[in-house]
Amino acid sequence: MKQNVHTPDGVRDIYGDEEKRKLSVENIVKSTIYSYGYEDIQTPTFEYFDVFSKEIGTTPSRELYKFFDKDGDTLVLRPDFTPSIARCVSKYFSDEKNPIRLTYSGNTFINNHSLQGKLKEVTQIGCELMNDDSIAADAEMIHLVIDTLKASGLTKFLLVVGQMDYFKGLCEEAGINEEDERELRELISSKNFFRAGEMINSLNLDEDRKNLLLKTGELFGDISVIEGLKPSIKNQRSLAALDRLTKIYEILKAYGDESYVSFDLGILSKYNYYTGIIFKAYTYGIGDVLVKGGRYDRLLESFGNPKPAIGFMVVIDDLLLALREQGISVKTREAAISLYYNDSNLCDKIKEASEMRKEGKAVKLIHE
């Protein structure tokens, strides 16, 4: 029977120079994260369906790769690392009182529609800082993203910061129920402002509250946008969210990061577990977000062990594409030295190759 040598839609083989570049970029990213004191963690490629359920607020069920084990339990290939890390920390770090710094790397799987043109399997590297709800932790995570992208070779990128609590505070003040809030958040997140406007206008709201919600997608720019908005905000939750952004920005200035940072209160996520700041990094040459992250203070509570947390992930496949499109070279390991032998000198060449390898050189033996 003839074997199919092609891969399914949305996945690919990576080999040769491309694989060398990928491994090199992965090492750069992980080395940068290690320099901030993060330790490795590894979670399973597949988990119980409940880890990524609608209640947790992660990837929609229709986008999950689902299958059954021999006991009839529903399992899924992980679409996202964060819920897995939250589950693991809730189990093994339940009594830990100090900040927990963890980093991960591996592949994720999302069953996107083929017409979207997105990869269904990508490599992600990220980190999670748990047991720390401070403003300094928020700023450190944003700075770490910037430091990581600069270490990879990128110089032209923008990290856009939003605040989920600002939007949630407006919805709470307006008496919008959770289901309508989620729908409105998804509309604004996908930039479907026309439909979002229709929905807001259909709600029984006074003009001030309606206008604030309608303007959410228009509030972007430098820190002056945040400062200028404060006098018009009446609810404490939204105002506290804006104040936190101002304080984060002051710390980022101390890091020297202000030229890489912008603000956009219309940045909202389809992941329901985000609670505070949310951020995305953009650069030239790719059609998608390069880095995603944010604060998710209530996710671990879903696994029975409440802990504040913040994290981010970078899609290595997209980072490689951006580097290539921008003409930025990636230093890879040196090519192996070819050492030729014949039937009469094979033993001598084996010894020679062994000595060279002890010196840290890569050598391949080739018959003349």
C-alpha cells in the first residue's frame, strides 16, 4: 500500500537550516527568561477536557482536538499552556507562599478553520509569575517581553497594554450580565465595532455609560490617553485599573522601555480567565500577534488553590517569520566538519574525529 508522504493541513515538517534557526531562537528566548530566575516546568501534551472547559474560560470547545481514553474520559491536546500550569501549581505548590517563577516550552494544538491560513500546531515558549499580585510584577513581565524580543534580534516592535478590569468595571457599573459582557468583549476584541455598537445601543443604559462603552475601542495611544480618561470614570474598579496602568508605566520608564510601550483599552481577550492588565506585542512581517500575556488572578481558584498570577507566551514560529521578513540573521551552531576516510585509514580517522569532538567540534565521517 502506498504511504501518504504529505502532512495534514495546518502542520508541517521543519528540518535543515530552518530547524537550526528555530532551535537557536528557542535557546535565546529561554536564556533570557532564565536570567530573571525562572525555572523549567513540563506538563502533559494532553489533559482532561475539564482543564480547558468553558467554565475555565480558555479555547472554545469547537477548536479543541478531542479524543477518548480507554475509560471513556474526554481528553484534549493542549491548546494553551496557562491552564495546565495553573493545574500543576495548584497540585504541587499549594503551600508555597513565596513568588513562583516558572517557564515552559512545547507545542500547542488548535483546530482552526483551514481557510484562516493559520498553523494548527505551533511552538510556544512562555513564563508564569505566581503568588505575586504587585504592580512591580506586572512591570517585570512586560519588561521581560521587551528584553526577550530585543535579545532575539528584533528592534522594531510595539507592546500594547490594556486593562481587563477597566472594561469589566464599566460592564459591572452598567449592570450588564456575564453572558452579554462576554459577547461584547469578543466583539470589541475582534474589532467588530459596528456590531458592538448595535449591542451597546440595544441595552438600557444612560448616555454617559453607553458612550464610555462605545469609546472603548477608540482609546489607544500614549499614557496621556489613560490620564485624560480618569476624570470621566465614576466606578472604582475601572478607576483603579487606570491608576494601576499609570504606576506600571512609571516603572517601565525606570527600565527604559517607554519607547516600546503603547496603551489600548480596546485590547480584550477571548480567554475569560484574564482579570487585570493584558498585553500584546506586534511587529512587521507577520499577520498575527507575536506575544500575548496578562494577569489572571482567579484562574488557580478554579483548581482549588487561589493564587494571583501573570504570564506571557511567544509563538516561536511567528518570531522566526518576523526575523526572516525583517532580514535579521540568526546565529546558528557551526556546520559539522567533513572528515573523509577510506578503507585503509578508517581507524586513524575515527581517532582524529574523536579528538576533534573532545575539543567541541562537530565532525562527520564520510567515505571517499
